[in-house]
Amino acid sequence: MLYPWIKALHLSFVIAWFAGLFYLPRLFVYHAEATDAVGQSRFATMERRLFALMTLAGALALAFGAALVALEPGWLGHGWLRAKLALVAGLVVYHIWCRVLLSRFRDGRNLHGPRWYRWFNEVPTLLLFAIVILAVVKPG
């Protein structure tokens, strides 16, 4: 009876985390395009607040995901779950990279233009497709 509740919470926080992972790089695009101090300050504030919320959502998604594995430890023997966990580790790296980019914007050390951030914004989409396919299809 506990398992479906944990799974529902896991999925809810995964959705919230991905919302942030999709939107933060879009804010980076707009921030890189901004030329006025007011716009730059506004984007820095939005990015900082969004990052805090998506970090909380990501941490809770990971915690509830770990709880699911703890309830069904035999799943670790399946290749699809190990592959999914490797992709989730990639998401964590992407999340940390977002923090680095956020800090660079804050410190006036942005190294990339809007076009680069548009491509960077596609990474979580690719990871999401792969993770969902692994979790639903569970290929051998």
C-alpha cells in the first residue's frame, strides 16, 4: 500500500524538477540577450529563485526514487534500471552545471550566447525521453 504513494510522490517531484530543468536554460537565453541592467537583474533574480525550487524538487524526486528502489531492491539487477539511474546521474550533473552557469551570470562572467543556451536547453528533453522509455518499456 505504501509503494503507490511513494511512486506518486516520486513522479510529482520528477515533473516539478523537469519543469525547472526546462525553464532555467530558457531564462539563460533571455538573460544572455538582455542588454540593460534592470533586465539583467530581473533574470538573475528569477534564475536564483527557480534554481532553489528545482533543487528542492530534484532532491525530493531522488529521495522518493531511492525509497522505491529500497522497497524493490531486486530491480537493481535489471539493466533498464541501471541505465535509468545512469541517465539520472547525468541529470544531476546537468543540474549542477546549471548552478555553475547561474553563478557565472551573477558574477558577470557569462561565456555563452543565446544560441548556445538554446542548444543547452535541449539536453533535459533528450534525457527525459530516454528515462521515460526505460521506465515504461523496461527493455531487457
